[in-house]
Amino acid sequence: MEQNDVIQAIKEIRKYNSETSTIEVKTASNGFPKKCYDTFSSFANKSGGIIIFGIDEENNFATENVYDIKDLQKQISSLCSDAMEPKIRAEILPMEFENKNILAVKVNELPQNKKPCYYKPRGLKGGSYTRVGDSDLIMTDYEIYAMQSYNDHIIEDKRPNKNSSIDDLNIDTLKEYIEKIKIDRPNFAKNSFEKNLKLCAITDTADNQVYPTLAGTLIFGEFPQSYYPQLFVACVVVPGTKLGETGTLGERFIDNKRIEGTIEEMLTGTMNFLRRNMKTSVIIDENGKRFDRTEYPIEALREAVANALIHRDYSTQTENAYISVYMYEDRIEILNPGALYGTNKLEKLGTDTIMEARNPNIVRILEEKGSVIENRHSGIPTMKREMEKYNLPDPEFYEERGSFKVIFRNTSSQVSEQVSEQVSEQVNGQQNIMINKYKQLVLAFCDTPKNAKEIREHLNLKSRNYVNNKILKPLINENLLEYTNKNHIRASNQKYITKK
């Protein structure tokens, strides 16, 4: 970390008047901040970041002197070494900026097998944080479990299904599969059928009993949902561009279907649903040959649905969550339970980087069957290539807390940008109307002096930053509101009064 990195970070937050997912500021004029362990934890657990002590967010990110550079460094080093688990090796850089002494700390993301990083006095569940936007949020039980299960090498798709037996599997399909893999694995020919099932992770032993595994049930089960009722695909066609909109007859959904069965059956059923509800155009090429063109490329959607079924989180933490497929007027969204697994990152998707498999046995069995996975690691490049053929935008990928989403849009990039700009203008317009309304309420309320807390309660707003930067300071700059204590505008007992 160089001084220029810190200066650029300060410029960025001032430009947007906001902290970011990788930049946090803290005031430290009166001593070491009581609460900053949450940011150290969230940066270590997420993507790393810079914490700058000596910048006041409440005062338009103005620079202020820290109380004592030497002691501040000592307190930070103690926090990182003694109070965080595992220890954080942070880079600390004291520097002068705008004639004031500030201190920057760079926290690197921890290796995946070291996460989660937590504040020891609050414990694992109360002291583990993650970064969402400009906020440090306590990690959910699922987020902590996902990290720990990765570190402990827990393979969920090999978990025995103790409520079933081999008789609940499709024996004919099993025999066909075993005979197929014997061709590539000659040693399997000398084994019994039962042993081959165990070697392929289709069955496993627990309490001296043989049970089908989760992978075996989902691929060869007669009806997997009798044991895992929530492991289905919910397909919905929405009459509009967002949930809650209704059609001309007041209907909330144009079509709505629950897709069940094995992984292969759910893939087939979901694709049939999408085809049935998709617009199809008749195209005549330059040779006079007629063919049908679907609204979205079928192959791209198939890859996305297959990925959701194969790579979703099948742990007990998400066993009650299902895959959702929403068809809107302008897009299709596919949402599956479970964030990206292990070291997998959004920026790695579709690259040559080898991705880690959450469900390696499901992947391997389906690869060997050749029905769902035909060419491993080609899914996302296929989606992009097929969308490009249709002159449609690339698919969009989003990692949310505990889920993963893919969006396919049916408009060109240019139209999408125009729509985005129009929506942005509408949102900004609505926000300006609301801010002006708040300003009028404040001016009427402050006919007698009121402090900031009283104003927030009157407006029913909780965010100090929003009320201060969007309402109070603009009113003061517009010469409509003034401080009662003009000599010490940051005084703890500061009040505001409407100018006569």
C-alpha cells in the first residue's frame, strides 16, 4: 500500500459521498474508535480493503488529525493480533494529508481455508462479519457454515439418505450406468454390483446399514422429492417486469409450475416450461428456408438450469430452499440456493481458471452418464456465445447472501442502457421529490431549536448520514437553516433552527 493508494481512496469516497465495499473511514480525534473490529473482520472475510483513520464521514469526509499516531498503531496491532481469530497481518501506513496526520490500514482477504475471521470477545456467531456495499453485517449461520464445511472438506452429495433403501432407486437405470462405466474401468468388472454402487458414491454405509446417498437419490431415485420435498424447481411467468405486477385480468402469474423428479427430469421439465412460455418468431433466411427462432437461445438457458441443479447447495442448511425460475417480459432470472463455493469468484466465471465443485459426485456421475454434462467447464462460455448469436446482452451473474442468480435479458445492450438510464432518472426524480418534502418538514419543525436526533425521529428516519448529508447540510448551504452554536458546529448539544 502506497500513499497514492490512500489518496485515491479518499478521492473516490468524496466523489461518491459514500464509503465503498473496499474503503472504510473512521474518526479517531478523541481516541481509538470503540467499534472497528467489524470492518477488520468483514474485509478479511470478503475481498479485503483499506480503513482510513482521520476522515470524518459526518463532516463530508473532511480530514481531521488522529489523536496519537503511535498509540493508534499500537491499538490496531493489538486488535489484529490478540482480538481477531485468526490473526490479521495488516499493513499500517501513517501519513500526512491536507496538513493533518491520518493513518491507513490495508486488510487483505484471508485464504478461504482460514475463514471466517471473527472478533474473539463476541465469539464465532456474534463476531463474524461480511461486507455488503458500505456496511459491515453479521454473517448468517449459513454463511459461517458454508465456510466451515469447505474447510472441513464436507461433501454433502455423499450424505446417506437414511430414510430410503436401494429398493427406492431405479435398478434398471443403475445397471445400465454400471455397465457403461465398466468399459472405462475394467477393474470394476471383478466387483459385485453392490460394491460398484458404493465406489461410485451412489450408496454409502452408516450405522452398519447401506443407504443411497444424496447423489444416488437425486440421479437414480424413483421420486427424490418423497425424501427431499423442497428440492424442486419453481417456474413462474410474471405478467410484467417485476413481481407483484398483474395482467389485464388481474392475474399475478400467467403460468406457474412445480417441477419435480431426478436432476435429469427436472432439467427436462424446466426446459419444456421455458419453451412453452417463450415467444417464437418464424424466420426465412436468404435461401428461402424457414425456421423458428425462440426469444432466448435454448442452449444458453439449458446450461444455466443445469448449472443450478448440479451446483446448488444441497446441505442441510439449504435443504428447504428450492430453485426459482422467473420469466418476466424483459428477462429470465434463475436463482439457486448457495453462494459460490469455496475459492470460486464471480470474476473467475467463464475463464480458464479451474473452478471447485461443490457436488463432485453429482458432477462425475452425470458426466459419465452423458445426459446433462456433456463438456465440463464450457457452460458459461456457451451461454455467452449463444446470447451473442442472438445479438442479446451477455448473461449477468450475481452472488447474493446465500444464493446465486443468473439473468438473461431479451433486449439489445443499447435498449437495456436506455431503459437503465430512464429508470435511473425516474428514481432520482422520486428521490429529489422526497428530499424536498423532508426539507419542508424540517423547516416547519425547527421553528424552535431541535437537535439532530429529534429531527430524525420527526422524519421517522434512522440514518444519521442520510439526514445530515441530504437534508440538514443542504438546508444550511441554502441559507434556510442555521446552527444555534455557530462557533462549534460539531458540538454534542448542537441544535438547528429555521432562519427567519
